[in-house]
Amino acid sequence: MSFMLLSALAWSLFDLARKKLTAHAQPLTLAIWLSAGVTPLYLLLWLSQGASLPEAGYWLPGLVSLLVSALASVCYIKALSVGRIALLVPVLSFTPVVAAVLSAGLLGERLSGVQLLAMLSIVLAIFLLHSGWNLLLRPKEAGAGLGLMLVVALCWGTGIVFDKMALTSATVFFHGLIQSAGMCLVLLLAYSVDSLRRRDPLSVPRYSGPWGLMALALLVFVLAVSGQWLAVTEIHPGIVETVKRGVGIIGAACWGVWLFGEKVKPWQLLLMLLIIVATAGLALY
């Protein structure tokens, strides 16, 4: 449970750092630098833990996790370029539902009635906090981005289930090394294809922002992902994903108030209170 909460808090900090970094790099370039930056960190951590190799059963779920994660990253970046992000973000609130359904089908892990009610309450609250009714009222305005974001939600929900399957046969840091290195290669391929499509000369993606912020983002990123993997080895993937997103949106609201002077309306406070209570329900039952 401690790893799940620590990971959720780290994801909230990472989202804040990533928001700052987007002012200095395009989404695809930033994704490349993040995946490239954490790869040597995972290599050092893996070596420090004895560099144990995985069992044969690792590779199928490990590669499936990599493929769906890479597809999610490419689709997410593409969705940002073709759709209105305010309309598309609510779709991601359904990621825990995908994780819960696949966990039941592939792992035989089912939520209790109380856990299911708590999870659905959190998902609904997150959807409303992201102003999801705008998407329901004006789905056509989301355009092609809606389909892309649905793929992202499906892939993220699928990925965490296959992460759990892969981690039965490998250490967390080996899994991190494979996932980050593979993601970097896929994103570099996407970057090259995009450059060729626009008939731009091929070049190394450049980041011109503050390196201290990048280093902090990389460390928090490793903490968030590694904590999530450690948590999912013991806890239902749907619960881990739900708590991650619930804490994330509360964290985003807090950062908005403290750092950007944003206002939180009474109905938003009630929804955040619902998320806190429902998260406690998930933890206790």
C-alpha cells in the first residue's frame, strides 16, 4: 500500500514537472528525452541489484507492455495535435475500468463489491472534475482526437495488467530498463517518420530548457513508475490505476491553487472529498 501511495504522489509531482517542461520542448521531443534519460538510471539500478536476468516467461508480457505503452505515447501526442485537449482528457479517467476488466479476465483478480463501488465513484468524480460533460454534449468537437484518446486509455489500462504479468518473471529495474530503452527507440522512429513526412532534415531532438528541472523530472519519473510496478505486484492493477488517477487530480488541483492562484469551486471540493473517501475505501477493503 505504501508503494501505491508513494507512486501516486510521485506521479502528481511528475505531471507538474512535465507541465513546466512542455514550455521548452514539443511533446514528442520531451517524451524522447524522458525515456532516454531514465534508461541509464534503470541500467545503474539493475546493475546495483546484481544484474539478474529474467525468466523466459518475462518476454511475452514484457514486450506486450512495451508495445501498448509505445502505442499509447504516440497516440497521446498525436491527439494533442489534432484535438482539443480539454475535451479529450476526460476519456483517460476510464483507464482504471480497462485495467479492472482485463485483470478479471487475464489474472482472475476481481474487485469486491465495495472496491468496485469505490473505483467507479472515483472514475466518475475524475470525469466530472475534468469537465467531462463537455465531451458528452459536444463529442463531434473532439474530432479524430477522441478515437486516439480512447486508444490511449485502452493501452494504459492494458499495460499495467501486462506489467504485473511480466514482473512475476523479472525484477522491477530490469523491466524498467527494457521498457524505457524500447520506448526511446519507438519514439525516435516516430520522430524520424514525422521529420521525413514534413521533409525536414533528420536531426537529434533538441531540448533547450533548464537541465535542473529535467533532472528532477527524471528522478521523480523513475520513482513514480518503479513505485507503481512494486505496488502492482501485490495489489490489483485496477486499484493501483484508480488511486494513481485520483491522487493525481487532487494533486493537480492543489498545485493549481498554491502555484498558479487557481480557484476551486465548492462542487469541485465535494468531488475531491468523494475521491479521498473512496480511496480510503479501496485501501481498507
